[in-house]
Amino acid sequence: MARNGFTPTQLAARAAYLLRGNDLGTMTSAAPRLYPHMWSWDAAFVTVGLAPLSVERAVIEMDTLLSAQWSNGMIPHIVFANGRDGYFPGPRRWECARLAECAPDYPDTSGITQPPVHAIAVQRILDHSRRHGRTTRSMANEFIDRRWGALVRWHRWLAHARDPNGRGRITIYHGWESGMDNSPRWDKPYAGVTPGDDLPPYQRADLDHVTDLSMRPTDHEYDRYIWLVEEMKRANYDDELLPKVMSFAVEDVFVSAIFSLACDVLATIGEDYSKPRSDVRDLRAWADRYRTGVAAASNERNGAARDFDLRADRWITTETIAQFAPLLCGGLSREQERALLRLFDGPRFCGHPDLRYAVPPSTSPISADFRSREYWRGPVWPVMTWLFSWAFARRGWPERSARLREEGLRQATDGAFAEYYEPFTGEPLGSMQQSWTAASVLDWLD
């Protein structure tokens, strides 16, 4: 590893230094320039990386995020840091405190959510606390006692507000809620979004920091993104109204798979820490429901998962990393799962002969939708490599998990900790000094 970059010891030191540099006190900025605030699923992954450095600091990270939880249970996708500007849309565009009955007066937040990976972070906090003395263990135990209700409310809100018909798949009302903002998964649903003539003017901030336009969504795409925010605002972010008024409504199979496994993780924590049996029963039931929902959305032949466009009443079939959602949560037949693993390992994804590293690109290089430098349309995201490596270990596939870890670390030896990477050349792209990339590396090296 050292011949082509930093040694593991050097890499761990650089990753820890990066997280300290991005530390705003009680929250970690996702990246110092492009993403100067706290993002929900970033914060969970950051917590995973903070836990081996300091359990106490990891607890503060999750406490800060959960302190911004809405009264209906939603964890918002952005918690805005005081005095930090340079990001659009900011608090004045979202206007959540003024419009949404459930939003907190403080801190300022966005009005949408992100994938529910937080139980993984909580598990990491508790795991690392057991390596320490009584004081650290006691502090971690107090954290789970204090925040258990908030975590269950979060899961309950997703199971009810975002799946009102009990279909076993989480509905998102904005591509940003998937975390995969401009993925080809959303091309057809976004085609049905027509910004009104009264779309208020705006100025993007992302292009001030990433000047290569090929890496970022287009202005036309951004118009649709911001129009969806306007639709939500006009509905006052009301859970009852959003299904009726939003021009984008998709059952997200990847978020659903994450939710299923997160429910199982949280249920196990509940059992280990003697939480109410009714909560544990609900979590296990949700895990089963969404595992079944993901499997029902999968191709009968090869197990590849599909999203469902509720507005167009049709399945969305794309060759993106999201089709491997069932590998996260299970639920497929043995034959389907084997076929899906072959697809994951094969030339359409990790086994493509031109890839610099054998890790999953965000979109298949074989797909007509593939763009090697454009955000979620082709680049490799280290945090996704980490997620699949973690899930494979959890599912009892240690060799597969280790291969992804080794390849992910080989990619990371450049020390750039980039947001994403060009899959063929390995060039670091997007935002540099990305907190969740550093956190992934720290967990791999722990």
C-alpha cells in the first residue's frame, strides 16, 4: 500500500486530522467548502469514524443531529450551522421554522430527509464503548437511554408517513432524499416535474467550489430540484398533503433496504439494552415488511431491485448501484441472490475490466446513462464501498467484505479523501476533504 501512497498509519492520522479540522464543535461539516453544514446520513457515517477516535465526540455528533429532529419524528437532511453561509438552498429558502408546524424553532433545518443509516452509527458507538473503561461505557449507556425514544420515533415516522399504504417501500418526494441526487434512477420521475413560471430566482453556490461543470447537476436539473422545494413549502411540509401535491413521488428501493436493516440493527440494540418489548416488536415487524417490499421490487431472474414511480404508476429499471439493495437487507431466494452477486462482481459493475479499483461505481459503465465524472451517474463513492463492505460482513460474507475493504483502502491511499472518484483513472472528484470518506477509512483501519 505504501508504494503508491500513504501507509495505513499515515492514512489513519490524516483521516483523523481531517475530521478534527472539519469539527465545528458540536457537529462536523460534511466538507469545509462545498458542504459547510451537517448532513443527516453524512453525520451517521462521520459518527462511525469518530467512534474509534473518541466515543464521547461520536455521541455529541449524534446528539446534535437528534436535537434537530422534528416533532413528527423526521430527522431532516440538513442541520444548518450558525454563522456558516455559502450553501444553497439555505434556511431562508426552506423557511421550515415559519411554515412547518413540526419543525423546530432552533436549529434551522431543511424540510426533507435522508437514508436512515443512523442505527449503524449508534451500534458503532456502543461497540467502541465496550473497549473502554466504566466511565465511557456509562456515558454510552446513558446516551442510548436518553435517545432511544427519538430513534424509535424516527423509524416509526418512516414506516407510517412515508409508507401510508403499507407496501413495504419508503416513498421519497425529492431525489435529494435518496442521497443519490442526480442518479439515472430519477430521470423519468424528474421529467414529470415542470417548474412553474413563478419559481423564485436563485443562485447556485455549488459551482463556486466545483468549477468543472461535468461533475455537477445541470441548471435545468436544479430548476426541478428547487421547484420541488417550492411545492413542499406550499404544502407547509405537511405529511398528509405531500402525497397529494408533490409532482415527484417514488418508492425508493435502496432507502427501503437501508431502513429494513436499520430496523434490525436497532431492534438488536433494544434487546441488548432492555428497551420496551413493544418497540423491539415494531422494529422487527418493520424490518420484515421492508425486506419483503424490497424483494417484491426485484427482478425475478437476477434479483436486481427497481424503484417504483407512483406518479407514472410504473417500475423504474436502471443499471445503478441501487439495484443491489437486496444484498443489504436480504429477502431474495437463494438463486436470485446468487445471480445478483454475480452481477455485482461481474463486468457490468465491480468486475469491469477498465475499473481502476474493483469497487462498485454508482452507475454501470455499460449503461447508456453512464457519465464517468458526473456525481451519481458513474463515479465511485467510497462511502458506498464502505456500506456494502459493512453489510456483507453482517450478512456472513467475510471474504466479500474484505475484498471491498482492501480495494477501498487502495483507492484511499492518495490521501485526498474525495467525495467521489473517476472509476477508470482513479482521479479524485467533487469536494475534497470529505468527512464521510475519512470516516470510512478510519473504520476500515480500526
